[in-house]
Amino acid sequence: DANTFELLKASQLLEQIQELSKMGHWELDLINEEVYWSKETRAIHEVNDDYIPNLQEGLNFYDELSRPIITSIVTNAIEKRDKWDVKLGINTAKGNHKWVRATGKVYEVKGKVTKLFGIFQDITEEKIRLDELLQRENTIAELNSDLEDQISKRNRELEESKHKFQKLYDFAPEMMLSIDAKTGRIVECNLTTCNKLG
């Protein structure tokens, strides 16, 4: 019938959208202690299509740095009704490290949190591109810093040379003077010139 077709079509379109965007969804039923992962969420974790995790298994996919963060987030969601949107690392069933964006919200019945649900997206490629960009920016910053150091060093060397030249000029035994080529006026003279000419 038409309704069955529309439901099937909507379900298949949702799966295609999730696959293209590398975005799945998940649900945690706190009453029955059941976890549901969509097809794409399972694909991100690189588990079989029939894999059904429990809460602890789901948390164990997060890497060492991310696991305490997500555990605290889930606890706060249940206790304080907090929603979340975080970027964390996971280790897949095949041992690959991925970066994911995990969002979640609570569902309440009569003031009690009964479910958590949300979106799970593979952002590994985006994270790699961002890390490469940051690395390039750091390299450019280091090069700029090195260049600034070299310019400062060269300026100090030039200043020292100028100072030495000025001493030679000022105390030279011969008369020395600098004349402005346009006006023909004396701009500067050394001590010998001043002493001899007065």
C-alpha cells in the first residue's frame, strides 16, 4: 500500500543521506538498558551490521582521552538534562582511530530521563585537514619568527658597522666632509676638519 511504500522510501533515503554524510544516529533506552545504533553508526565503528552494543561497550570505543569526557557527559545528561555536541576520538573494531562528532539529547517521561539519543558523525577527514592547516600555519609562524630574528640580527650588525664607520670618519687624521649633491652645502664633517677650519 501507499503508506508502506512511503515509509520504506523515507527509511531508505535516510540511510542514503547518512551514508553520504558519514552521519548516523543512536539511542540509549535507560529503562530497558538497550542501545540502538543506525547502520551508518555501526559502519563508523567498523562493526558488523548485526552488532548490538551495550552502554559500556559503546563507551569503550572512545580513546583514552575521550572516554572520561563522554562518560561525564552521559552522567550529566542523565542527572542535569544537559545536551551535548562534542568532537572526540574513537578506536574502531578494526583498530583504526577516527574522529567523531557526537551530539545528544535527553527524552523524559514524567520528569524522569528515560532515553538519550543523538547523532554520530565521522569527521576524521575534516580533522586531518584542520590539523594539516594548523601545521602549515605553525610552520609559517616559525619561518616568520626565524626571518624576524635574522632581520634583527642583521640590523644589529649594520648598526655596529655604522657605529664603527662613524668612529673612523670622526677621528680620521684627514679632513673629511659630506656635501649635499643638490644644494652643495656641507652636511657633516669630521673632527679633523672642524679643528683645521674652525
